[in-house]
Amino acid sequence: MATKDCSASGYSFQNGECEQRLDTGNIEEAESSLRDGVCLNYEEARALLGRLEYQRGNIEAALRVFNGIDTAAIAPKMKISISKITKHHKSRSHWDVPPMSIHAVSLLVEAIYLKARALQDLGRFKEAAQTCNIILDTVESALPEALPENYTADCKLQETVRKAVELLPELWKLAGFLREAISSYRTALLSHWNLDSETVAKIQKEFAIFLLYGGCDANPPNLRSQMDGSFIPRNNIEEAILLLMILLRKFSLKKVEWDPSVIDHLSFALSVSGQLNSLANQIEESLPNVLERKECYYTLSLCYLGEDDNLTALNLLKKLLSAREDPNRVKALLLASKICGENSAYAEEGVSFARRALSNLHKGCDQMESVANCLLGISLSAQARSSTSDSDRVSRQAEALVVLEKAEQMMLGKDRRILFNLSLENAEQRKLDAALHYAKQLLKLEAGSNVKEWILLVRILSAQKRFIDAETMVNAALDQTGKWSQGELLKTKAKVQIARGQLKNAIKTYTHVLSIIHLQAKSSSIVIKSSKGGKCDRSLEMETWLDLANVYIRKLCEAKGLPKAALGAYTKALDLEPRHVASLISTATVLIQIGDQPMTIVRSFLTDALRLDRTNHIAWFNLGLLYKSEGGRSVLEAAECFQAAALLEETAPVEPFR
């Protein structure tokens, strides 16, 4: 029959051709099958011939041979054979001869597997998945409690089953049947396939990756047997986190080889679900013996940074960058500079970290050098804002612009972060034309997708006293922004309306902001639970109430000649936010009107406001009034304050650029 089959396929056994085609493994398998079953039957001959064709790369020819095997007819025989042979191995009882030998079963199972691979190679993914599934259905129905470990020592059946378990989810994904892929992944992990630890870990990782990035919402698993109170994942993220946590546990127990990419995927999963503290705990408790200490420091710093614990993150990075650890680690230097640049108290350290990063790059990567220059510019800017010396401030501001421009040139104007900081720095230095140029370039690059960029553009236009254009830009931004992201834009619009003298419109706009915030807080099913989002919403709500209070106070208390009532309102505002510049200035103004407080106290409110915002022209003007009222030598200082106020008022935005 084998000879007939080969001849029918256009091949001949003459002149030793058969011997050339059969490798040693094939000969051994044929001899084993002949010893057990006297001769090869029709299906077994096709299985051997199909494997030969597949190994030689003749995919279509192999598939034609495999199609001649009547899978529906042999599947029941394979089930009975597997079941009977297993019982014999377990009990060593009276031998009930099965329909097929174990070698024949192994050969036919491999043929079905290779048929699935052939269909995959030809792009027929759905058929390939259905074919591959036959193997798992056959083995699972024959052995619901898995293949015994001592059963597979002398055959290839276990190896083929393992390959089929790994292949099936991939075939369903290629075919576009994502829910079937999820089901096959769960079957692979929950059924008893007697897989080795490395294979199980591989499937767990691939399933977690698919859950995170596959674009298919998985229904919660329906476990037939589970303990009361056991954890059932509710969504993709939770199931992926569970799988990755299990992998971390295996790494810590040295059950499988360490895979650093698992930490990357787990970091992503926990960050989008707002649970980076959990990742930090896992690293600190489970992985100190698996992760290198330097890698532990860096990963932990990312976790704490994601949880807004910048100080802990910075301290970890300082340990990593110490002389006895890794002082020249560029990624850590850049991250440390980023943290320091966001806090003026650490700006000097941020400059140092960025310069160290630049000195260690050795002209190896333009993108990294551009990032380092950008971070250096941000830290220099923060250092300039906290500087007490005018000459130091001017020098650092100039250097900040130089390194930011260098970073922009290296990235050819294609980096959003660099363009934003260039526009912001130029705006703060009142170089408004340059600031507007970069803001427009940024808006074009991002296609108006970022609210912060619209707000910066509007503030620059308001500093140029182009209030109508500014309000037009706000309205354009509102048209392109979802309702839940409109709060900051509406607050800026209210400031523009106040600058235009439209106080009633401003009050309506502020009321709109508050209604959005309150509606968002109630819609828990829509709002993503994240600590950062919550803090931003609370901050926006507080600022809106303060601004709204200032508008009402200006209209009511001061207009009606009730400065003490106004002072009480400003005091309550400062109780809520001691660093609110407008309330500090308003408090000083009312205290001057009342006249029952020492001038030193009044001056302290104004100097605190200028320490927070040195470009606030209203604060300079009121400080000038204070010096003028003191008379004597203070008149000269008053003149300098008035001059500064006049210059700054010409380019003052409706709200601070930063």
C-alpha cells in the first residue's frame, strides 16, 4: 500500500530512492511500527509519507497526502488505544490489546499536527485551527486526567501534544477568532496536558501579552471547579496581571528561567490600572534574588514615580548612581534629571544629572542626546525661577534656551516635549513671537490632540492682547475635545472673558466647569480610577472655586465698600491653597485699604506672590504702591516696581504660562 501510495503521488521506490528519503528517525519509527503491528496500514503509510514531504518543504504535496487520512474514522480508535494503554501502564492488569499500537497512535497524531502546520503555511488558518483542535479533543477525551509521566518515555505523543497546545491559540489569532484564542489559552493552562514548567510559563506569558494588547475584551473565565472565595479576574487587565504575578512567583522560586520582559508587561498592566505600588511590593518581596540589584533600584524608582512619590524615586536613583553602584547609567541619570527638573528645590541636582548624562553619551545616539539637552534646559529653567540673583537668573534662562534649541535641531522639530518646553520658556521670557511660532508648530505636529498645547497657545495670544483670537482658539479646542477633558480649557476661556470685561459670561463659564467636574465624579463607570486623575480634578475644582470667588468678591464686596468681608473671603481662599498667587495679592490690596496691619505683613503677602510668580505685574504694581506710601527712600524702590509692572503688563497673559 505504501508503494502504491508513493507511485500515485509521482514518486518511486526504485534505485534506492526510498532509502534516500527516509532518515534514521523515520526508519526506526517504521521498524517499531512493523514490530508492533506486522506492517504499516494505509493511514500510517500516508502519515510517514506526508511527514517526509513536509520535511522536504513540499507543503502542498504533504497536504494532499495528509488529506487521504480519514481522521473521523481513526479518531475513535486512537481514543480507545490511548485509554487502554494508559490503564495497562497504571494497573499492570490483564492486557486487552488495543486497536492501535502506541507508535501508530503517535505517528497519526503527528500527521494531524503536521497537516495543521501545512494549512498554516498556506494561509488557511481557520482550517488549521480546526485540524489542530482534533488532537486536543482526542487526547483530552481519552485521558481526562492527563498522560501519566511514565507513559510517554518511549514515544513522541507527549511532544506532539505539547506542540499542538502551543500552536492552537496562535492559529485562532491568525484566523481572527480572538475569543476562540482566549478559550484555547485557558484550556491550555487549566486542562491536564502534563506540560513542562518552561512550556507552561511560555503559554502564560503569551496569553498575558494577548490580553494586554490583543484588542479583544475577554469575558471572565467560567471555572467549573474553584474554591469558595477564590479570585476570579473581571477583565483583561486583571487576568493578565494574575498571569504575570504567577510568573514572577515562579522566577523567585527558580522554577523557570528569568525573563526580564515580564516586568515590562507587568509594569504596563499595573500602571494603566493604577496599581504600581503592587508592582513595587512584588519586586521588594519576591524578586531581590532574581533581579540584579541595580535593575531593582531602577524599576522601583519607576514604580514610585508612577505613584507620584517623586522623593522616594529620586532617593532610589541616587543609590543606583552612587560611586559603588553604577554612576554612569544614562537612563537613570536622565530619569533623575526629569524628577529634579519638576521641582525647583532640586533644580541644581537636575542640571548636574543632565550634564553627567551628556558626558556619558559619547555622541552615540542623537535621540538620547536630544532628550538630555531637553532635560538640561528644563532644569536650568527651574533653577532660574528660584534664583535670587538677577544676573544668575538671566544667565540660566539664556543657557536654557540654547540647549532647548539644540535639542529641537537634533530632532528636526519632531519632538512634542521639546517644542512645548521651547514655547513655554520663550513665553516666560516674554519672547512672544518665538513662543507663538513653536506653539503653532507643536499644534500642527500633534494635530490639536493635546489640551495643554491649546491652553499654552491661548495664553500666548492673551499675552499679545489678542483676546478675540484667544477666545476663538479656545472655542476651536473645545470643538475637538471630549467633554471630560474640557475643564482646563473652559477655565482659561473664563479668564479671557474676564480680561475682555465680560464678567457675567465668565461666571457662566466657571459654572459650566464645576458642572462637568461634579458630573464626572458621579459617573464612576466612565471615569478611570487613577490617583493622578483624582488629584487633577480636585485641583481644577479648587482653582475654579477660587477664581469664581474672586469674581464675586470683586463685583460685590469691594464694589459695595466692604473690604473686611472681602478680606474674610480671601483668607478662606488662602486656607484652601496658601500658594494661590491671586489670593495673596488680593489679600495685600484689601489690607492696604483697611490700614490696620503693619506694612511688613502686607509686604510679606506681595513678596510671597512674587516668589511664586516673578512676572506678575499686579504684584509689582501693588508693591510699588506700598513703597510709595512709606515715602522717603522707598520712593525710588516704588519707581522700580512701577517700571517693572508697566513692562510686564504689556505682555501679561490671562493666567500664568506655567
